[in-house]
Amino acid sequence: MNTIDAIASRRSIRRFAQKAISKGDLETILGAGIQAPSGKNRQPWRFIVVEGGKRAEMLEVFGAALAAMKEGGEDSGSAEWTFKAMSQAPVTVFILHPDGLPPYMPHTVEKMFSELVDIQSSGAAIQNMLLAARDLGIGSLWICDVLYAYQELLSWFAESGEIIAAVSFGYPEESPDARPRKPLAESVRFL
């Protein structure tokens, strides 16, 4: 599949088949992420791969955080729908920035600028993984709702740093249509 076709045909998948992803395919996806460009070549990512029996533990941690929010009257947005999709996926990869600060901690202007570059770099790594998965016939869902369980997940990982996002991977059990996109005229300005 060429790159333009992969970009145009990639979809966010929310229903996954109960079929394992081979270690080789998973390593190909992760390797694509590592090949992403990054500011000053810092490669500011750490990938935490959750699969097998650890999936249930991760889902328990995430689910408990969502339940506590609900009990406290807080809105978790679309996180409950995301939780359902994650619970079907055989693999979820969390993208961490090991040297990043959690977003609720004070940042100097210099640190804020540095982290913006590192978050952009991590976004490029995520996009590479999504496209590699598409090329292999594996579905993916880029997830930011895990931020609703930020502290709980970070503690469960036994890691420090900043959670950027997560991506769930699995063989798709759906073929969603393309979501509408703004026309170029609304998104682009030529000077």
C-alpha cells in the first residue's frame, strides 16, 4: 500500500476481533514509531506495551478512575466509550515522555516550549504507528481519554514523566466510513 492510500484509508477502529497480533507485527508497528522525526533528534518517547494478562489490570485501573470521577459528579467526556473500545483491543500502547512534567505541574516558559516540541514529536511517532498498522491490516484507535486516569495509570506503570496518549491495536471488526473533513479552502491559506 502506498503512503497516500494508507493515509486516506486509515480509520479509527472501536470494535476489535479477539485475535492476537504477532510479536513480529507489533515490533514492526513500534519500529515505525521509533523512525519518526523528532525535535533535535531527542526521540522523547517511551512506549509501554500492555497485552495479555496485563490488559485486565490496566483496564481495572482505568475503569476505577472513571468510576471515581462519576461518583464525584465529574464529567469524563467520551472516556467510557473509549474504555469499551480499549477493552476489546488485544494490545494498547501508551506513549510517555519520560522527561516531561505532568500538565498540572508548573512549567517554566523554556520547559513548556521544549515539551511542546516533544509532544509534536510523539504525535509523529503515533501517526507512523497508525500507518504501519494500517499497512499490516491491523486497526488502531488513538486515545487521549486515558488522561482522565492520568495519576492512576502513571502509578500503575511505575514510571515518571508525562503521559502523551495511548493507541489500541487489533484486527478490526468494523469498516467505518471516512469521517467528514473540512475542505482545503477552510484549512489552508496560501500567501
